[in-house]
Amino acid sequence: MPRYLISFDDGAMTFPEEELPAVAEAAQAVMREAQDTAVWVFGGGLPSQRASIVATDGTVAEGPYPETKAVLGGFSIIDVPSREAALEWAAKFAAACRCAQEVREIMAGSTL
């Protein structure tokens, strides 16, 4: 089955801080559902926008680069039979996290 990356931009989750526990529980519920239906592969939130960029020559720069407009805030990898199924899971995560989700197919042969 194809695998899909479902992700959202850091800063896309905009809601009052006091609602964070409810949003976290809703996202965890979708994750548990994905685990229970055996489509869950891996996922997680990323704690900050800090990134290290390693160039082809091995030099390291702290990033992201200033021209970056979007930074990954969290992601889920699922294993489902079709893009349509991935879009259905993305809709569940979007509702739970209260932010839009991006869906991308992972190239065949990639493993986790």
C-alpha cells in the first residue's frame, strides 16, 4: 500500500491556549483510531522552528533559511490503499488539530 505524509505548518494551529488540552486529546484520538485500524506508521509534533541545515560539503548552518515561508509543525505517516483514503485521514486530523493539513504521497520503496 502507498504511504502518505500528512503535515501542517508550524503556527497554523491558532486557537486560545486554554483549548490546547482539548485539541491535543482530539489529535490523540485520531492517532489512536489510525493505530487501531492499522494505517498508522509514525508521526509527531515538532517542538520548534529551529533546524540545522547540512550542506552537501558537510557544513552546518542554523536555519530555517529566512526565505522559508512555511516550517513543518507536525506530521503523520499513514499506510492506506489510496490517495482518497489519505485525504479522509487528513480531514480527521484537520478537524482535530483545527488547521489545514497537507497530503503528499511518499515515493515507493521508502521504508520506516
